[in-house]
Amino acid sequence: MNATTSKGDTTTPNVKKAAARKKSTAPKKAASKKAATNSSAPSAGTNKPPPSPVNISAEERWRMVATAAYHRAEKRGFEPGHEVEDWLAAEREIDAVLKPR
């Protein structure tokens, strides 16, 4: 009988070594699989959400622009004469947010 096998054990030493290697590599495969699934997530420190298609109505866009223009005017103290400037700047801001990446 071989010194590496015990009484009643019919498994050869090479088969045992192969089984031991499989067991030892199992956690590594699981870890690499987990890392691969997390790699598609945004990295820490970025504040950008993942890109997604935006589908809103023209009325919804108008409301968003109006709200943004109002907040711009409010920051300026509602000084008259800048309404068109506020509206155009708000349109650019909202369009940039809604633009699919």
C-alpha cells in the first residue's frame, strides 16, 4: 500500500492533489467574478449617475426650464431686464441635464 493513501482509500494521490487545487481556487474565482460585476458600477468619488435615456414631454421640459430660470432670477435678487438671459441659460442647463450620454 502507498504511504500517501490510508487503509480503504482507493483515491490516488494525484486525484487528491487535483481536488485540493480545485478547492483552493474556488474562492479566487468567486472573488474575481464579484470584482467583474462591480467594475460596471460608477467608481467611488464620481457624482454622475449612469446614463439613461430621457423621455419627457415638451410641457415637462418647459416647467423645468421655468423653474431653473426662476431660481436664477432669485439668486440675482429679481433684478429686472435679465429675463431672456435667465430663460436661455436655464434652457441650456436643462438640455445639458436631459441630453443622453
